[in-house]
Amino acid sequence: MLETRRSGWLWSLSFLSAAVLWAASAQAVVYVTMTDAELLERSPVVVYGEVWDSQSGLASDRVETDHLIRVEEVVKGFVPAGSIVVRQFGGKRPDGTVTSIVGLRHLAPGDRVLLFLTPDELGAYRLVDIALAAFFEAPSGVGADSASGHERRLLDRPLTGRGEVGDSSGAPAGEVNWRQPRDSRLFRQWLKDRALGVDRPADYFEPATPAAGGPMSVVSAYRTRNYCRGPHKLPYFDARRGVHFDVDSAGQPPFSLEETVERVKAGLKAWNDVSDVSIDLRYGGSRTAQELWDVFYDSNWYTTMHMVLFEDPFGEMDGTFTGSGAAAATVSAYNCNKSLTRLPDGGQAYPFHETYVVTQDGLKTWLADPGRLADFEEIITHELGHALGLGHSDVAEAQMWANLHADGRGARLHEDDEAGARYLYGTKAPAPEPDPKPDPEPDPKPDPKPDPKPDPKPAPEPDPKPAPEPEPPGDGGEGDGDGDDDGGGARPLTAVFSLPHAARTGLPAAFDGSGSVGASSYAWTFGDGTTMGHPNGASQAAHTYTRPGSYEVRLEVGGDSCGWLCEFDSTTRTVEVAAGPPPKAAFDVSAECDGDLCIVETGAAVTFTDRSQGTVAGRRWEFGDGAEATARDPRHAWSAPGFFRVTLEASGLDATSTATRDVLVVASDPAGSCEPGPGELCLEDSRFEVRSEWWTASGERGDGNVAYIGTNRSGLFWFHDRENLEMLVKVLDGCAINGHVWVFGASATDLGYSLVVTDTATGTSREYRNEAGSPAVAIADTAAFADACVGDAGAAAASGRPGDPGDGLSGLVAATEVDGAEEDPSCETSSAPCLRDRFRIEIEWTTADGRQGPGRLAPAGTETTGLFWFFDKENWEMLVKVLDGCEANGRQWVFAAAATDLAYELRVTDTETGASRVYTRSPETAGLAITDVGAFPESCRP
């Protein structure tokens, strides 16, 4: 998710292609036809069910709506629970501002729907296409289904917003009735068969029975959301201000930047050339997409900053253009509660405050066909028409017709387009011609007897104390401020502001524009790419700089003498910013936290609020599951249970600071009653509880402590030091293989221990023990918890072939040191993982059928301890430790244990001396823990 600042957005979407299209008049959404087979192939998940609840909210200031869907049938793919969250762009903010996609229906509580989905990184789902991936179900009104005996129900996409579908003309090949409603039961069955590879005819379309040549009506199957409605327009031309469109310097592939800019200029010129219309669109230059994005979204409303982006660089449009679906969009800000602007006919319109045009990612492939440059020019011109406020035309030859003409017209407008522009913007008011012989001003008191000898001395000014001249912009003066006329009439609109006494990075710098004259709104540009736009009634602003230097700060004030911001004045001053405090990372978590551990459920989005102090120029978040973010206050959800370490790295002034929090993710729909605690480890969706106890030969005892490292299958315990991990335990579902749940364990210690695993769903337990002073035998119990498999239809297979643990004491051989290679790489250059930045760890495993592979380091562990997986990164197989025993016996200590029945070879290499130790396990026997306290004597020498 991108960090943005919006007050409300109107998306005017155009899905343009040379393919046959269909759209309703006055709608701002156009659809490229897509076959049902294409839609199914594009969708990893398809579900059928009912919308239970809908809730709008902010995600890093982005307005989105989460819909809770009760899943009644999974048509394709897999969902982990009986209900899922489907997330859609748009919604209503608490202050009444709106985000909406015009012509597109949001899901709403009570809707029965068939949804084509893809999972997102936060554990929710999104439609694979914002327009074509949602079908709404409604009664057919034509009798009962012969198979079920219940009333037949139809699925329909409300593409026009009126619950209508058109005739069958222009259908894709193979689906002659693509716009007809689909029989819900037959369509879902066809999709399931197709997903399984069964190719059969589309037998689910409702026969066309249109009434008297009109479209066939179906019962409205969805709810509507009535936000503010009415015409929209750009308000700036009324104040004789031009609107600049800046262009992404990457250009639109496959075209060059020069070719791209020329097509954008052609579109701007086409609208400017409409005769007698006060439209003034300008090319503003090119900048990188990131630079444009930062300026655009760090600003507020009422800027004249507008832009054109290509290939959806920031993921604002769901999906990818593959010849069907969304190809381009025009995004515009509006608010239902703000002042309206005038129309030429005396009506009013909602003002667009900022706009941008963006093409969909994947469009470059379609544009690569010869002759598409003119089509791209037509697309841009069409979208600029939307940016002006024009909807789609009913005239087939118009530029604003919903279909791409693809006839080489490029930016050429039709008279219907020009009429639409005049409706919104009216004719230009020509400047008055100067009168060559102006009438003299009438003398209020004519002198009947003029003096033939005029007085050579000029008459005195009527006011002996003329009003002072206004202070020049930029001098830092505060102005008169007394509100009096001072004998010279009203003072003109004037921008004035003062600078902070001292400015340092990382601390707010205060700017005061209260000395400005006649201002009703204040827009600030702070010189580092950050802006605060109109309307803004606060005359004072505070801004935090992240780099020292000189910055040009600009204040633009606006006046509303015309009922709108149509007068402006500005001034610029320079502020010197010195280096301030370095960054110090800190953050809060919107979750229940007990000490240093926070607990959340799978699928629940958690907000992380940055509380860092000092100079923070950049942020990098890591969530422990491979996901990252750079937003200030990101949201994240985990899809699987386990322990995850969240890390925030704050950077600035060439320094970095790091803060971490551990998060335990538990199953939102637990399979048992295990409650996690300091000594209680919960595995397999909280079904299996694991406890441990240790003791020494001298009788000292203690409870094992759960390490904040683990997955839904694997966990660890420490005994004395949380950095020294002692025991690895796994619970795997082997029901589909031998009708048992499997328990694997490994302890890299010679302490005595007891490990108890309890199935909280049935109450049965298994205990595993080791006596003090003896290296622990690996646990490989593949005959545990048979009652846990009752009624189980299948499960994930565990790695390797189950073996008999036996006594296996001879299965492990510790080799003496072997000579290192002449060009043995250091830890800095080695591709294998290292412990303590010195000892390289290499593992090779072998299955019973001869397959081999390397052990891979899991994203967990400590400086001295590494965890390795073989087949599945959630299934940890080995625990390896290299401890410094030089002060105890002049040796390095190597401890290792494998929670597996596979054969393996473990090689530990001191990269500073080149010496290696090799440890092997034969395939016939279970392995003992490695407790080699005599390794690498030369590593302890000065």
C-alpha cells in the first residue's frame, strides 16, 4: 500500500481497445469484452456467497472498503476459512469526502455475489479486474430450476448501473450471448469443470427474451451508493490560470519520451483549440514518476499540479491489461461538502482540484503493434477530456465516444466534443478594445468662468496623509493589520510571511503568513518537493526538513472576491536549515501486547505507527514473512500462524536506527484450545500444545522457555539464555500418508529433558525424554496421535520417508578436521550462511531414493544459532550452534541436532583458518545430537 493524501477521488475510467466495446450513455466506465474462460484463467480464487458487512477505512490515508463475504461455495482455488475479506478501492471518509469509481458498483451488505479474486499481501482478496470480476445474483422471475426445484437465479454484471444487459451483438467468439445473464447454478458448475480441465460448451446463458427491441431487464441485484452527483469541471480557467500537466519521464513504452510528450501535447492542444472556450491546458515538463507522486500527494487540494503516468507505476489500478479490462484511467479529486463553481448556463458544478491520467500496466504490449502511436494519442486526448469533466458521448464519431476508433484520428475532436467543452467552460470573454477617444470624466462642479491664467502651483492632494504603499512581497513584514482603510482604499491582495528563527532537520520549522493582506486561503511550497495546497485557511504552517541546506519557500495566497479562489498573490523567501538530531527509531503496534510480545490473529490487519524521533528521511519496514514497506504508518496482516519479528529501520543524515517488536500470530479459527504462554508452544493452528522441562546430572531443574521464533509447524525452546536455542520440535500432519500425526524433535544439548506434546482437541499426550549426560537422540515419531486423523480427508505430506527411530547410537560420525580448499571463500564472499561472521555452515541431505539437496537457512535464529530447512521453509529440519569455548577448554563447541530421519552431511568451516569439521548421519539409523566440544583448537589461538 502507497502512502497518499487524498480528500476524495473520482475515477473516470476508460477501457480502450480495438476490440468491440459496449457502454451506456453518460457512464464513465467502458468495458473491453473478456470471455468467461479468460476471466477464470486469470483468477486464482473464485467464490460464491453473500456480503455480510462493509466498512470503509483509511490505509495510509488511502480510502478503501473492506467487505466481509460469507463463502458458501469455493468454485476455484482455496480459501482458509468460511468467510473472507474482499477489499475495494474507494469509500467515504469520516469528514464526508468520498473516493469513488464512477460507473462501478461497490459490494454492499445483502448482495449475493460470484467473485473472481486474487489474494493481496495483507491477507485480504481483491477483484482481478475492477469492472468485470463481480457478478451479482438475483431471482430470474421465470420459474423454478428443474434440478433444484427452487426459483432460478441469474448472475449479472451491472455494467451500466441500471440492472440491464444488452443484446448479443458484438460478442466475443465462442460466447454469442456474453451480455446475457447467466444461470447461477449452471455457470458455477461450468466454471468448476473448466478449472478441473473439462472443456465443454457454455450452456449457462439465459435465453434472450428482450421486450420490444429493448434490453432484457433483470431484477436489480445490488445496492447503490449515492455520493454527490452532478457535473464536474476544473475551476482554474475562470481565474485565467493555466493547468500544467507534468509527464512521467519514463514515457509510455514502447515509445520514446519524445514521442510520448508530442502525443500528450497534441491532446492538450486539441482541447485548447476549441474556439472561444476558456480552456488553458499546458505541458509542464517531465519528471520521474516518484518525483511527481511525492509532489502530488504531499500537497493538498487546489494545486495546479496535474500529471500523466504510464504503466500504473504505483499499483493504483487493480489488475493488468492483457487485451481486456482496464487500459487507462483519469483520477480527479472532489468533495461533496466544498463550494461549487459556476457553469456558463448559470448552474453549478463540483470542482476538480487535482487530476492525473494513468495508463494500466501491460498496455505497452498492446501498443507494440504497428500503427498504435495514433491510438495512444487518441487515448490520451480522450482521458484529458475526462480530466476536464466530460463524460462519454452518445455520438459515435466523437472523441469522447466510449470506443477506441483506431482509425488514425489521434487527437482530432468532433463538434460534439467541442459542444461539451463549451457547456462546461463557456466562451472566452475577450479583453475590451481601448477607446481611441475616451469620454472625458464629467466635472462634478463645472466652473462657469474658467480662469484664463491657471495657477502654476498644482492643487494639493485631497488627503494630506496618503496611505502607505503595501510592503513588497518577500520582505518579511507583518503588514498594517489594523483593518482600517487608512485613507487610501482597500489594500490589494498581498502575500507576506516570516521565517523561523532557527531551523534544524528533524524538528518542525514554523512559517507565519498571518501578515498577508486579504487572504482567505494559503498554499505553501517548502522547497524540498513538499507542498500544502488550497484551500487552507490556516495562515501558519510547520514543516520538518530531513536534509540540511538552503530551501526556497513560497507562499501563495488566494482571495475569494468572485465567490471562488480567483485572485492570487505569492512571495518567496529562503530558509537555511542546519543539521539536527540523528534518527532514533521507535514504533507502536495496534495490537494486544504483553511485555515485548504482541499477539494478533491471522488475516487481521495491524497498523504500525512510526514514533521515531530526530531526522528521519527514509523508513524500511520488515514484517518477518518476507513482506516489506516504506510508508510512514503501514498496515500488515499475516496469513499463517507463527512468530514474526517486525523491524523498522529509520535513516537520515547518513545514520540509521533500528527498532524491533516480536509478534505472535495465532489462528483466527483455531483447531484446538492451546493458549500460548512463556512455556507453552502452540502448533498446527493452536491444536497441539508443547511443553518442555530440563535437568542436569547434579539435579538442577527448570522449565523450557518458548523462543520468539517459529512457524505454524515448528518451534524452539531455550533453557538458560534466550540467544542459545536448545531444542527444536515439529508437529506435522501425516494423516494422508500413514494415518498419524508425526512428531519430530532435536535437542542440541546433553542435558536431560522431557518434551510433552498434547492434542488439545482430544486430550491425548505423547512424552519424549533424554537422560542427563547423554547426547539426545533425534525424535522421529511417525506413529503419534492416530485419533487426530479420524475423519481427515487428506493432509500435507511430511518431508522424507518415515523411519524407525531405533536406538541408532552408531549412526552419527564426527570427523576430524579436514584441509580447507586453497581458495576457501570468507563469510563476506561465501554464498553459504555463516555463524558468528566466521563459521560457514553447509548441509547436504539425501533421501532414501537417492535425491539430494542443500539445507537452506531459515529467516530466524541468532548470531550463534542457525535453523535450516530442506523442502519447506515452514518445516525446519536442523538446528546448528557454534559456541565460543576458548576460555573453558581452548576449543570451539559445535552443537547440532536434526529433527528428521533423512541422511545428511554437515560441514562446519572456520573461514579464517580454512579448517573444517564434517558430521554425517547414515540413512539407516536415527542421529544423536552433535556435542563436539573439541573443535577448532587453532581458532582459539591469538
